[in-house]
Amino acid sequence: MDNNGIYLKEMGRKIKEARKAKNLSYPKLSQLTGIDMSNLWFIEQGRRNVHLLTLKSIADKLEVDVKHFL
């Protein structure tokens, strides 16, 4: 795995951790952010590169600074 893959996996782990800390399911976070549930899953698995505005939307709904995921 290259450095980019490692970075995406770590970011996804942080997103998943923050989602679980807020007791939010994929469907609920999907509803709050307008991001497709399968897309959220791929992001949390580190399998999808995330657009900055998508990451900001997730951070806002999880009530964390976007820098927490970087």
C-alpha cells in the first residue's frame, strides 16, 4: 500500500470513530450530509478519495473540526 492509501485509511478510521462517538448510523449520517450511504462506507474504509467540501460536510455534522480528519 502506498502512502496515499495509508493516509486514506487513517482518515477513514477517524471519520468512523467520530461517527460512532456520536452514535450515528450510516443511514443517519447519510441523511444529515446528503452523501450516499455506500459512498460513506467507501470513505470510512479508505477506499475513496474525499472532496474537501464532502469532508467538511461530514465534519460539520459530526461536530468536529475538519482538521481532525487530516
